Amino acid sequence: MKNERMRPTDEELYRRLRGGDKSALAEVYERHEAALYRYALCMSGSRSIAQETVQEVFCRLIAGAGRFDEQRGSLEAWLYGVARNLARRMDRRAGAELVTEGASADDVLGDLLDDERTVSLHRALDELPPRYREVVLLCDLEERSYEAAARLLQCPVGTVRSRLHRARALLLEKLHRERPPRASVKALNPARVLI
């Protein structure tokens, strides 16, 4: 707990960064890179776009493009805002990769069904309007609180709650429409899957 109190805030690190302290940039990067990457990956569906987005976020932080203003919110919210805007601008369809794990040799049929569900979920997420997709990413996938998501999105907590409620309903609707009929799953011959 004592170390947590001595740990500089993001805003203090930003001030040090603006003063030329390169170690401050390293610390901000270490704190936020992984979460920003996951966020951009889920927003875009593409590893290359996610990597490019994170790189550009930190390049803008270094260059001071669209300078962060402490009076308008936290540095973390600024980083997410830049990532959100960049991911929206990039062509989501160009070179998008499927973000799934490979099937294991132990349960090929089960893995195929899990992969199908994962593909359906990513497709359904992809079809959500960005304002709904980002609350699902932050609250459900990143497991952030409503309050934390509201800070990052710079909107009221009630807005996060209502968007999340609507997003979940839309996702369920889309997933129910995409679900393959049970007869086709039963008709699937496991021996053919192995060939």
C-alpha cells in the first residue's frame, strides 16, 4: 500500500514527460499499452490495426498532438479517446484477422463449435455501433466498473449503463439470429471433422 501511494499519477508522469523525462514515458507505456492494445483489438478485430493504433497513440502523446489537458479529464481517458478515434478511422475491414485460438487435438468438435461461437461473437460485436461496442469492451471484456468506463468515455455513468443494456440486447438478438439450427449440429459427423 505504501508503494501505491508513492507511485506517481499518470498526470504527474505526463508533466515529467513534457519536461523531457524519458522514464516517465516508459512508465506510462508500461501502465497502459496492454489494455489499449486489447481495446483497439476488440474495436477493430485486427491485430495489425490494434498495434498501429497503440503505436500512434503513444506517438501523439510524445509529439503533443492534440495535447492532453488535465482540466478536461484524466490522461487515461485521453489515451482511450485517441485510441477510439484512431480505430474508428482505420479501415476495419482491411486485413482484419480472425481473433480466435486454434483447435486442440483433444476435442476437435468442441473446439470447432467454440471457434464458431467466437466468430459469431466477434461478428456481432463488429456490427454494433461504436458507442455500444466500446461499453461492451470496457465493462464486459476489460471488466471495468461503470464508473471507470464513464471516466474513460467522458460521459455520465447512466449513459454507460443504458448503452451497455442496449448493447447486450443487440448482441443477444444478433447471436440468436446467427445460431445454427440444432439439426445441423447433430448432423455433423465427427469423423469427417478429423479428415
